[in-house]
Amino acid sequence: MSDIKKIKDDYIDKLNTENNVDKVNNIKSELFGKNGIISNEFKKLGSISVEERKKLASDLNNIKDELQNKISIKIQEIETKEINLKLEKEKIDVTLPERDIEIGKIHPVSQVIDEISSIFSEIGFSVEEGPDVENEYNNFTALNTPDNHPARDMHDTFYLDNNKELLLRTHTSPVQVRTMLKGKPPFKIIAPGRTYRSDSDQTHAPMFHQVEGLHIDKNIHMGHLKGCLNYFIKEFFEVDKIKMRFRPSHFPFTEPSAEVDIGYEIKNGKIVIGEGDKWLEILGCGMVHPNVLKNVKVNSSKYQGYAFGIGIDRLGMLKYGINDLRAFFETDYRWLSHFGFDPLDVPSNYRGLSR
Amino acid sequence: MKFTVDWLKNHLDTKFNNNQIIDKLTNIGLEVESFESSASELDTFIVAKIINAKTHPNADRLKLCDVDIGSDKTIEVVCGAPNAKNGLLTVYAPPGSIIPKNQMKLSVSKIRGVTSYGMLCSESELLLSNESDGIIELKNNKYANKIGEQYFKNTSEKVIDLSITPNRPDCLGVRGVARDLSAAGAGKLKINKKSNLKYRGNQNINVTIKKEKVQGCTTFGSCLIKGVTNKESPKWLKDKIKFLGQKPISAIVDITNYVMFDLNRPLHAYDADKIDNEIIVRSSSKGESFEALDNKKYILENDMCVISDRSGVLGLGGIIGGARSGTEYSTKNILLESAYFLPRSIRKTSKQLNIDTDAKFRFERGIDPLSIEEGLIKASELIKQICGGEISNLDVKKIENYKKTIINFDPFLFEKTTGFNVTNKELIKILEKLGFNVSKNKKFLKLVVPSWRPDITQSIDIVEEIVRIKGYEHINTSEPVKTRLKPTLNYYQKLFHFLQRSVASKGYLETVTWSFTDSKINQLFKENDEEIPIVNPISSDLNVLRNSVFPNLIFYLKKNLDRGFKDISLFEIGPAFKGKNPGDQLTVIGAVRAGKVSRLSWNDKERIVDTFDVKKDVIQSLCEAGIDKDDIVIDDKTPSYYHPGKSGGVYQNKNEKNALAYFGEIHPNIIKKLDIKTEGLVIFEICLDYIKETKQKIKDLKSEYKFSDFQKSERDFAFIINKNFKSQELVNIIKSVDNKLIKSVRVFDVFEGENIPEGKKSIAVNVTIQSEEKTLNENDLDNINKLIISSVESKSGAKIRS
């Protein structure tokens, strides 16, 4: 017994100081190999008395377990150490830059159009479009603006022919005409798009964007117009309260007509929408003129409704603090990166209009 | 339309203060542009401080002063005053100022070789005293905080500037504005005093309105005023003229102008002694000419309404008078004209001749045809009062009588349109105050429209009048009606939305550029499209509608490259015009990519952007937008602005006529011609209109889910094949061997050169084979392999590489 105890203690000591897996494995076979020390001790069991055998066998088994356990722990220990050492050597500088991220952006005009469409979609409007090139009739005459009408002077028009028959639409209102001519009431549409006027300075660009709105049904009155625009403005600017003022105005294609101002103030050099005592004109609207309805074959004794036109670029400028309209169309990489929107920022009702 | 509150009060009894009046004007649709003191010549003189006064390099007696005028930068002024010294507060006049003493206008000038921006003023120069030895010395305690502010307080009366909409000619006169205000409860319209003017004798210059096919004049009223003394206007009148932003000329001219702005009744005064015998109102003949009061000679077309005498044209009726018969200080006898000209005629003539005058502006919008006498009387009274003279009887010639406009108005229309109700009593009161004659006719109101309201012709106009005067704040805010008539977006609108965002997500910045472009650049991209010139372009380099998105994209790409950006990805989605008729346009995406991939990367090798970068972007975008990648067919025919060997067209299937997209390198000639400096430039375009609409919704497109768990095998093949043979075709041949078993074919190597015969290339493909029914054994696989090799060899002329 003392022999094997001694063997055990010697090997435990050996294993404690050993740091090499191969050497540990050598010890393992030294002990438990075919002619291993412990294996040989087991072989001796057959030649001793039953009494002694029982005792010795039990001792041997205990020693065997202890040593084997020690060996496997030791191997694991060494392996772990080796792996850690290896990983330590593999360490890289993770603060080095990642591969290039290519960040694309959506232009503010497109983003604002999507925001507007999303808001009006919520109250049942669908989106219509019309061509950028229009004929004189759809752009003016059908909209109750005959040639001899001074209101035409309010629109500096680009023409494509000398007879002034073909032109670049000066507003999105001809989409109203097209929509009503090709369909039957009721109508409930918005029509965003490019519009053109031949003036150009800091606040005017020869091309800009408008969204037209039209709702024609049996009993649509000015209260609905007010409600619709009030809803839109509040949603668009993402404010709880909005100060809004309807003011009489004149457009040949609506009557009564109104211009809508919203309240604002300047705080720390930034424009704050919805408060303050200054007024900012943001859109024109009114009840569609019976002459227009007549021109598009809608019975104005049965159907009536409202229309509005909003400057998209201007809305975007107000909401996102953009000062210069001309910059919208100058394709400056810096400007596009700065004011552009992430393509995943899709305005929607459930996720919110904007981040 | 400009006037002062005092002027308004000539017509309106009101207890309203200025702000209340301003608010009321806005609320009834007479938009107030501004309410400010009229600009004075003295406004430009400002308080300034000399920061540093040093001696002029070329003149000992002059000083060079750095002057703080309250802006970011100091201004350099040369000054001869001995008292100019550091820290002195004084008065500065910028270039453009008019010095009160000598009425000289300052300009930027060089004084002994040094540029002086404006002047520091002495009291004498500002007419404050005779002190001229030095510049003004302002007291520190009073002016130290006022640097940059106006030195002279503008004490002139504030002027209201209204922006009058084209439907309201009546409000182009102060009385009309007063009437509107009175209807809205802002006071009481004063009743015109009855004239006690005494008339002597007849207007003995014969007036004839000729009957013509086109006659622009229906009524011509006139009177003679004999023995006047024309002179400078009295102060009150001069002030009024100045408030209007105009220059006083002489009493007679100022009076006619004053009456025009007061009553909206244009008048014209002729020197009666310069009229040759008689007045004939007629249509012009082509080639006639006259010199107008603006000192320009106008050559007339046919059918313009002219006032003439026996010697020829005197003036254009309702637009501008002629120099020949104009009044002067020496004028003794006047013929005063008050006429009615048709808006249509005025507009046509003034457009043809490009003339804009206050009278034209008013006649074009419609003057009160019944204000002829009123205008003559008011002006005559003033002329008599200021210039003396005797007034003849009024002479009014007409070829047409004014017809009253009568509207039968159903009061219910008001509520139906506005959504709220006003009592008949209130409604009638408003209309009467606006000048309507109202009588009841069962449930209707019979309304006689006042003659000064040519804009009112039908019932809806009446609704507008009532709601405008009542106030838009009375309109209720109804909850939006949420009923939906059809889906928000149609297929192509959704496609637009998807593609826009999917291209952006590939790293492209979206831009929006003009729909017009420079014909010289457009030329390079227009292919066979017709050029669409704009008749009146904003500038010569934006003179045509763009036939393609690329002219602008390339132009702005170059600008950004010139700004120092090297790696640029830009795209635009918008119209490309194919003809000049409405609807001749396509919705396209154009995208450009320049520079390198992985520029200055520490771990990746940098390389120039190439055709396969944009091919990936375009195909991936199309797939994201819902196009099946397996349907896509690539062709190598592309528009001429692409590199002929490094570009391709994308088709939705092989029978499609129009490519829905193109991609590739831009043609080197274009890069050279436009002088674009970049390492690489690749582009792609997608035409949304050529994408076929799928009627099926995605819920219908999701078919039964099938998959195979049987072992799959991969085999590699390398073929030697003609250099021009397209890999797409090779892949198709292999797939067609067994569409069921061959799951995918992947080209993993293309190689030319060493060991490959001239004119040939080696293509290596990896083929995945898998059955849905069983595990394929070696035998099965061998058969397939053999079939693949034999098919490829027989169909393409390729040889398997051993």
C-alpha cells in the first residue's frame, strides 16, 4: 500500500509541475500503458489473498481515478493556456477602419413628397400625376384663366412654341383637369410634381415642386377644406398645436379662395413653426370654381369641393431649416450629404413621419 | 396700391387704430404687403465711429479713416476734416447717398490714389448748420450704442402697401378700399360731397368714337378747362404723389394721377391748343406711329385703340398719352378725358407694344364704366382750385350703354359652400354696404351688381363676397373625411418609390436637377430624339428640355469633381423628354459613379469603378423592386454615349423590344469632350415605363414551398471557347441540359492568354446538381457530366479543357 501511495504522490507532484501536453501523455502511458506502473499493480492482484485483494483493489482504483482525473485536468489546463497564448498573439487592432461604407441619400424634395403622400394617404387621398409639358388649355383656360385675364401675368410661363400652345406647366393644377376629365366624381387626389416659371433669384427657381390637392364630392364645403389642411399642417410639422390663418385671396380656378398662413417665431436664429406672432404664407386653396367644374364636365349643382396647392420645396425648407431654395437643384455633394435622408427612412404612419 | 391712413380717412369715418385697420384689410382679402414710412433720401445717413484715422499716403492734409458702420467689416473713407480722429462718433453717408446741401449723389471714388467708400459729413453738408470746418461730432453718451442706425429719424407718414388681386380693380383706388372696410364694420363710407361746380360754355372740340369692326372704346367723356395757370402742385398734393412712390410733375398731371389713385378713375389731360381740330377715337392701322409721354416712339399694328386728331395719333387710349399734346407749365387750355376702354383691347395692345402704365393696369382689370362724370368733376374742381380756369359742360360720347349685371342669389348656396350660416339680414347688410342693390324675390335675392365690380358675374362670386367680409375665421374646422376611393399609389408609383430608395441604398446620393439643360451637352445624349427648344429659356445654357437625365448629371458630376471630390455616386429619378407634346416623356433613373472603390484602404486593394460595379447596382435594384432575376437577359447593344465594348442592356425577358436598363462605361469621347477629370466613370439608367406591370400581388406570387434534402454534388468544368461567345449563353446551354437537376451554374473564372489559342478564352463554371427525388449515384452524375460537355461542345463550338 505505501508503495503505491508513494507512486501516486510522486506522480501527482510530477504532474503539478509539468507544462507540456506530450509529457503529460507520456506520464499517462507510464502509469496506465500496457506495462504501466498502475496497470502492473492491477496485474498483481491475481496473486494475492482475497482479503488483501479486496483492500488493494479498492486502493488501486482510488489512486487510478485520482491520477486519471489529475491528468485530464492537467491536459485541459495546458491546452487552455496554449489557446489563450495563441489568441493573445492573434490580437488585431480593431480600431482600424472598417471597409468603406457607401452611404446613399434621398433628396429632401423626395423625402418631403413621401411625407406629404403618407399624410394624405391616411385621410384617403390617392396620388395622381400629370405631364410636365402641358397645353395652354389645361394649364390656363380650363382653369378659368382665359388668355385676356391679367391673372396670367402672375405666372411667368416657359413656352415650347411660338403660338404659346405648349408650355411647361406653371402649377400642378392641370392634373385636376386631367383627373376630372378622365374619371367620374367623387375625386380625392393629391398630385405632387415639378412645376416651372421663368423667374430666377434667391427665392425663386425656374423649376420647383408643388402638390395639388382635390376633393370633390356631394357635400364637401370650406369646413372640410379647413379641417383637411389643419390636419395636414399639424402632421407635417409634427407639432401638437399649430397657429393657422385662412385669409381671403383670389385664384381664377377657385372661389371662394384663400391663402393660408402659419404662425412662427424666430428663436435663437431658427424658425419655430406653430408659435409666435409672425405669419408665413404657405399655401393657396379654395372651393373649385363652378366654371372649372363645367369645363371638366362635372355637374356643379350636384358636386362641389375644394382644391389646394402647396409649395413642396418651401415646406421642406421650413421643416428642415434649409435657407436657400437654389441649393436644392445645384447638386453640391456636400449639400446632398448634409440635407439628404437615409433610404430606409420611409415616412409612414406606424413608424412615424420622420425619425 | 399705396396710400396713407390719412388719405383713407378722406373716405372712411373710422374709430379703428392703424393696427386694427391693417388687420381688417388682411382679413377681407386686401393683403397688406407693408406698412412703413415711405423711404426718404435721408435714410442712408448713419451713425458711425472712426476706429483708426491715419494720414493719407499721398496727401498730408487728408486722412484715411477705418470707419465702423455697424456691419461686420469696417469701411475705408478718405476724409479732409481736421477733426477726424480715432474714436470719434460722426455721420457716414454710403455711396449712392444724395448730399442735402448740393444734391450730389455720392459714388465710390479714388481720392489721390486711394479708394474712398462714401463720406463723413459736416453739419453744413447735411443742412443742419453752417458749420463746415469739420465733420459732425456726435455725443458719446447719446450715440455710442447707435452705430449703424439711421441718423435722421424718418418722420414721414406711414404708407400702406396693398397687394391687390387681379379680380379687384375697384380697390386700386382708395375709395374702393374704404368701401370694403366699411362693409366689414371698420367704419362708415363718407358720402361724396355734391359738387357745386359751375360750368361755362360747351366743350367745343368735337369728339367722335368711330364705328369700327374692332373698337376698344365705348365711352369718351371730356370737358374743356380754359385759362388755367399750370404750376408746381401744392404741398399736400405733392406729398400724396410721393406716397405713391411717384415724382410730382405739375399740378395738372398730379391732379389726374391723384384722382386715378383716389377713385380708381384714370384721366388724361391734353393741351387743348395742340389738338388739331377734333378728337377721333378709332382703330390704328399698321405702321402708324407716335411719340409717347415716356419719350419712346411706338409703331402701331392694326386695330389698336388710338385717340387721334386730324394730324394723326395723339395717344393710345387708356394706356399712354402722346408727347405732341402733352400739358406743360405754359399750357393755358386743357381738354380733360375720362373714358372707358375694353379690358381685352387694352391688354392686347399693351402686350404687343410691351407698355405698362398705371392706367393700363387699371383699364385692363376693368374700370367702373359709370365713373366718367365723377372723375371729370373731381379733377376739374381740383384744377379750378389750384390752377384756376373755366370749366365747360361735360361732353359724353357713347357707342354702347352700360348693362347692369343682375344675379338671382339663393342664400342657401352660402351655407352649402362655406359650411356655416349667416342670417339673411346680415347677408343683405353686407351686400348693400358693398354697393349692391338688393331686393327679395321669394327665396332668392335679386342683386344688382355695382358697376365697379366687373369681377362679379355669378352666384359663387356673391358667396365669396359674403364670406370674405364676414371673416374666414367663422368657417368651422371639420374633421377630415377619411373615406378612401382607391389605393394611394398605383404600380408605377410604387415602383418609383422602391427603385428610388433601392438605388440610394447602393450608396448613391439622390439629386434633383432642372428638367431643362444645355443643348450642347444634350446633343451628346439625345440619340434619335428630337431636340425640344424652350422659346423663352431662363438662360442660353438651359435652352432645351432634357432628352436624357445624363446631360445634367454629368455636368454636376464634373462640378463636384472640380470641387475636389474623387469618388462620387449620384442619381436622379425624373422625366426625360422624348417629344414636345404633353405625355411625350419617360420616367427614368440615371446614375453615375466615378472614381475608385476602396481608395486608400489599409486592407483592400483599391481599384477603379467598372462596368460590373454598376451592373450589380442596377440588377440588384431591379430585383429589390420585384423583378425576377432569372427572367433578366443581358444584351450588348447600348446607346452611343456608352463605351461600345463595355456596356450592356437589361431586358425583362428575351423577347422584349425595349431595354429597361443600360449600364456600362461612358464613351471616352464624351469624357474628353466635356473635359471630365476622373479615373473612371460608369453609369446606368433604368426606364420605369418599360418595366412590365405585374398584375399579381405578392400574395399570389408566393408559390408552394419546395426544397430537396437529397445530397447535392458540385462539378467544375473549363471550356475553351471563342472569345466573343457570351458567358450568359454558355450558362443557358448548361442549364437547358436538365432544368430540373441543374440547380445553379456559376462562372468562377475567365481567362485569356497563355496556353489559350488566339481568339479563344477559357471559361470555368461550377455546376450544382441535385435531384428532388433521390440521391444521385456516380453513374447518374457521370451521365449528366457527359451530357453537359457534349451539349456545350455541340451548341457552342467549345472544347472541354482537359
